[in-house]
Amino acid sequence: MYDGIVQELIDEFGRLPGIGPKSAQRIAFHILQTPSFDVKRLSELLVEVRERVRFCEICGNVAEQERCAICRDPRRNPALICVVEDAKDVAAIERTREFRGLYHVLGGAISPIAGVGPDDLRITQLMTRLADGTVQEVILATNPNLEGEATASYLSRLLTSMEITVSRLASGLPVGGDLEYADEVTLSRAFEGRRVL
């Protein structure tokens, strides 16, 4: 334990997801011991991000405008929608350069243990997007873990009444893993081998 403000800084870093006590301490001491580290720029960026970044009104991806760059891109195929749990999953899939359709970010996954049900996700917005008949295929790219599988199963049952092909990413993604940690080759193979549910 350290005195005063140093410990407060470590504690704040420790509140970030994926940052444990030792990592928080390393980050804090890196900032303290590196004279060239631009603390002012970091603080300005943090404030600017909070003020400027929002979620796309169509897909739920992060954006600085009302619509994200992907939804504004006329070269994207509007007949394909890839459904993901979080905005960081969009970035993981985009790195593969395999998918040229649009996205829909649910904002999480069904998890009864965590108290997250279908009404807590952006499923109503997805159904609204599908209502006009433009979309021909929905690719369910939720994480291959218990919550992601439950969400994909729920969505596939919900979409069976519509005349839309529903597919799920194929093998290549580890069960219990998250899309954001998968490499480009694994994600590319998963897209190539997706199957209809």
C-alpha cells in the first residue's frame, strides 16, 4: 500500500476491467517514472471521449456522429447483418476483412445469473431493422460461451418466423472464449464455415 494520491491512482486503474492490482500498480508507476508520458494529453482524451463518443442510432456501434462509419458506408451489403454482443466484437471482425455487410450490436448477452434478459438487449431494434425485408441473412456472431450460445439460440428461435437465412459462425472459435481475443485467421475460418441454424 502506498500513501495518499499514489494509492488512489492505483485503485482507479484497478477498477478498469481486466486490470488487476499488480497491473494497476505497473501502470501508475509507469506514469510516475516516465517523464515523457503526456499525462495532460491522456486526461484530455478521456474527457473528449466521454463528451464526443456515442452509440450509432442504427447498429449500436461506437460512433462520433449519429451513425457509425460502417452504417454510413454505401459499399456495405445491406442484405447481411452480423449480430454481435459488444462494439469491440465489430472491431475484431473488421480486422479479418472477410465481412462486408452491416452489424447489429446487442449490448451484451442473455445471462440469467447476471440478471440480463432479452429485454435488456437491443433485440427490439434488431427486429425493427429486419421488418422492411431488405435483410436476407442474419449471422449470429455471439461469443461461443454459455451466454453467447443462449443468446444465439433465443435469436434463432425468434427469427424462424421470418423469411431470413439465419447462420452461426462455424468452428474455429474456442468454446468459452470471446471474439475480441480471437486472431484474424480463426475469425476468417469461422466466417467461411458458418452454418445455417
